[in-house]
Amino acid sequence: MDREQYALLIGLACSLGWVMVWLPCVLHLSVAWRRGNQRLFLVFRTNEIKSYYDQFLPTQDISGDKPDELKRRFEEHFAPRYGRRRYILPLLLLVLVAATGAWGTAKTLQSWQAVASGQFRFPAIAVSAFLGAFTWVVYDQFGRLRNGDLTFHDVYGCVFRFLIALPFGFSLSKWVTPEFGVPVAFLLGTFPTGTLFKIGRRLAVQKFGLGNDGAEYSNELEKLQCVSKSSAERFMDEGTNTIAELAWSDPVDLTLRTNQEFDYVIDCASQALVWVYFTDKTKDLYKLSLRTAHEVTSLIYTLESSDSDKRTQAQAALAEAAKILGMEATALQHTLRQIEEDPFTRFLVAVWHWPVKEAAQ
């Protein structure tokens, strides 16, 4: 292979890497984005849309809208905030930043291998840090593409990841011996952004004797059943940091921002509505089928059922729950009724497509 062919091969490899940076986002917008939005909006029929406007947009007059007009209004309400147009700017920035890095990397490699006429080259640590960031960005985007979880905020995050790679690579590599500077810059680049900041804070704390920086904390959302660390972090990325915030959030808006399944978001919010009353003791109620506000609503309706057998079973469940919680049955029933009467509970029950009241009767 002659020098020109070698230089061309380096250029092609860097160009392919550049394509891999933005291609997952384009594929997501072409397929997964539309499918995810359609899946969400198909859940909402006329009655559910009216319930949403009554709960979250009460100032908008929808009384004159026909069913088709109402559905179109509902979908168009979210388009300016979460439509595909919101991806244009971050995607352009990602393309430009990645192109600059790929071009510089290609020129540097060609210079190192003496197959280019010019002498342009980046410092070795800069190339290493960029390639580390490239590794993380591509891996992260492939994972999000597979899960259908790639928001325009994530694309901005990839741009930011490239921009901070070099300053982090140069600064943190100074903490090790010179021969390890280049590999450390690459390895640091492969860490998630949050981990990089945590490493930087810990080094600063140790160097300057600032004491505990408080970076370690427990994630409250993980206390809910079926909420993993990654799911909790996804909610937190969108500003939902506590169980109380999740309980009284807009589930449609949160679904669109997190790319989670709508049913999953509803279940988490429904759990949270019970958790804010009973905290850790909520886990003791799982065996009584009282883990969510939906099941609490079902119990309240069943206590008022015309079917004596159902009513007796519900009273026994109430008594057992009161015993577990160390409360009087009447006091517990009052608390459960507050959960059932919460407007957020009633909205979640309305969009669940499960006839709670009819089932209890």
C-alpha cells in the first residue's frame, strides 16, 4: 500500500466514524420517534383527552371541538416542544463538532504516519480524548437507538460530551505520570459525563482539602417497585427528582420527555401517589394488592359495593392493611379516600382503560 492509499484509508475510517456519530439519531427520527408518538397518542380517546385538558390545561376551551379536532389539538399541543424540529439544531451542532474532530484526527494520523504533505497535527492527548468521547457517544447512541430512547436533550448531551473531552483529558491527565497521559485521556473520555464530573470533583476535593463534596446520594425514586437505577436517572434527567414530584407530574409530558412507555410512567406515578402517604411502609401493602393508586381506588369502590361478598373481602383487606400499618381501620380508610379523590389519581384511572368502578361493583 502506497502513501496515498494509506492516507485515503485513514480518511475513510475517520469519515465512517463521523457518520456513526449522527446516523443513530437520523434512524431514530425516521422510525422509532414516530412509532413512539403514535403509540402514545393512540391511547387517548375523546374522553381521555377531555380528562387531560380538565386536569392540566383547564384554561383552554375545548367545548366546541369535534372528536377529530380535539385529537388534532391534543397532538399539536406537544409538537412545538417535542416535535422532530427540536432535533435540528442539536443534530447540526453534533455533525459540525464531530466533523471537526474527525478531520483533525485524520490529519493528525496522516502526519504521524508520514503519509500527508502538511505537518498539521493535534497533540496526542487531544486525539486520545476525542476518540474516548467518540467511543462513549457512539456506544450511548446505539444503546438509545435500540431502546427507542433518544431525545433532543440527549443529542445536546453528545455535543457537550465532545466539547468537554479535551479540557478534561488535558487537566486530568496531569494527575498521572507522562507515559500514562494519553491512555488516561482516552479512558476518561469513555466515561459517562456525570462520572467525569464526579471524578473531577473527587480529585479537586483531595487536592485542595475541601472535605466531602456531597456527590454521593441515594436516589429516592429507586424505592418504587420496578424503578431501576437507569429509569430513575432518566426521570431525574427531566427534572423529576423525588417521589412527590413524580406523583403530581403530567404523565403525558413526562412520557414524551423520557421516551418511556406510557403505561410504565402511569404505574410509577400511581405508585408514587400511595408512597407519599405511607413511605417505606408501602412495601408492606404489596401483598394486599395496594401498591398503586389504581388499586386503592378499586378498594374504596369495593367497600361501597352492592355485592356483599366483595364488600366483606374489601373490609377484611382494609383491616389487615390497618394492622400492618399500625393504624385504625377508619383512619386508614380516610387516608385511602384522600388518595382516591386526588385529581391526579382520577386522571390516571381514567386513562388506564380499566373500568375500576365497574369491576368493584
